[in-house]
Amino acid sequence: MSTMEIRWHGRGGQGAVTANEILAGAALKEGKYIKAFPEFGAERMGAPIRAFARISDEPMTIHSQVYFPDAVLVIDPTLLKAVNVTDGLKEGGVVIANFPESKSKMAQVIGRSENIYAVNATKIAIEEIGKNMTNTAMLGALVKVTKIVSLDSIINEMNAKMGGKLSKDVLAKNLNAIKRAYEEVQ
């Protein structure tokens, strides 16, 4: 890997920015160079938002948003119809979406069948965390598909970043969601 560029699609309050920060922290601790930042439109709960990350083995001089991602993550499945999530996706790039149906149905929705991955992050979040907070599950799926960082690095960074913010029980539930999505993404 030289540089991998990642774009997250979510809605305000769904944790895309937090997940992106956890990813960046995990990459940094693996000795990689990182740039991670959000883009907000109408700054309100539920409004579509994007977050971006660049992760590289070498220092980076690019400071702009990610226009041509290697990987796109879609936290909210309603955005698959509302936004062109494949806009600018590099040839060979991957789309990883929280999608409750089959990959063939997802291909119909986004008009692309190669390099697409679906995980029912909503089901995982509800069963593991007890609410529809899918950002951590999507981290597990991202790591499995791209191998950008190790699963252990994500778990360690989740513990470091969220250990003081979440109760031990809620943290453990989020870690379970990460691990389960890692196993279930297809």
C-alpha cells in the first residue's frame, strides 16, 4: 500500500466521524501516516455527512478532501439511493455498505456489481449494542475487506479512545459488534 483514500457516507449523529477517527488512530499506532477529517453540510442530526481518511506508509502532501477514494463506506443504507456513493471511486475500488439484503440486490441499487461488500450492520448493532449505532460494526467490515489496519489495532484504539467515554459494558458491546461485522461482511 502506498496511500489508501477512504470516504465515509453517513448521517449526522451516526458516528461516521468517530469511526473515522478510530481508524486513523489505529493506523497511526501502526506507524502509518494519516489524515482524517469530516465534511459537514447542514450541521444537524440526520443530515448527510461525509468523512475522509488518507492512510499511507509515506508522508503525504495532499490536504484536500478525498475525490477519488479506494474505499467507500456507507453507514446508512438509505444513502445508497439518495447519494451517488460510487462518485469518483477508483478503478478496483471497493464499496462496503450497511445493507440488510443480498449483494445482488445491493448491486441493483448502486448500479455496480464488482468489489461490493454488504454487512447487515443494523442487525448487528441492535443485537450486540441494543441500538441502531452501526459505525463500529462498519469498522470491522472495513478492516476485513481492505486490511488497511489489523483488527487488533482497531480494538486497541477503540479501547483507548472510547474507554473513558463509554461504560465497560457499552464498550464491550461495541467491540463485539466490530468483531461480528468482521466475520459477517460478504
